Amino acid sequence: MKKFILLAVFLITVKSFSQNRFSGTWSNEKCKDCKKEYIFTITIAQSNSAIFGTAEITSDHKELNSGILEVSGYVYPLGDKAQIKLKDKDGISSSAVLMANDGALQFSKRGGADLVPKEIILSKLYE
């Protein structure tokens, strides 16, 4: 009986740890080694395996500004990878994959319109 209780507590702890891996505000704003022409900011909340939030690209170059993008998606079963869809106010969409690695988030565009950059490393600004 004790082994079962310990196993249940361990599984709940692991599940709780992985649940909020993607939640928070992420940005490439603090990037020191990269040449920044734009700032990509994504604010997402994770609830079990679903992801919801907003994203925005801001830049001095008007053609790079995206406006507010709606973010929706899901987290893969192991909890370190997520598939998201970004949609602008006109309904134009793009898809991307997020990978959580040691306090950073790797953003890789998979397809769709050119709303967002192809690849970025994002750091967490705040929860």
C-alpha cells in the first residue's frame, strides 16, 4: 500500500511540474548576441494539454509589425513540446512548434503565412 501511495504522489508531482512549462510571457527582448530588427512576444497559459494566449511582433520597420495574434494549441504527452497555431485579425494563420529547454523556449515555424519569423529562442520575462 505504501508503494502505491508513493507512486501516486510521484506521478502527481511530475504531472504538476510539466503542466505549467509553457505558461508565462516569453520574448526575444533580452537577446544579447542576436541582431534584433523586431521583438517577438508571446503570452500563453497552459491548462493540462491546451494552450491559449496572444502574440505580437513589434518593430521600427512598419512592415514587420504583426498586430495582436491569437494563439491556440496543445502540448504533446511528454510535456516538453507544443504545437501552436497563430491567427491574425483577418483570419490568416501560421503554425509553429514550441520546445521547452532549460528556461528557454525554442520557437520553430512549421507552415502557413509569413506572420512570424522562422526560428527564435525566447526567454521568459515573467509568469
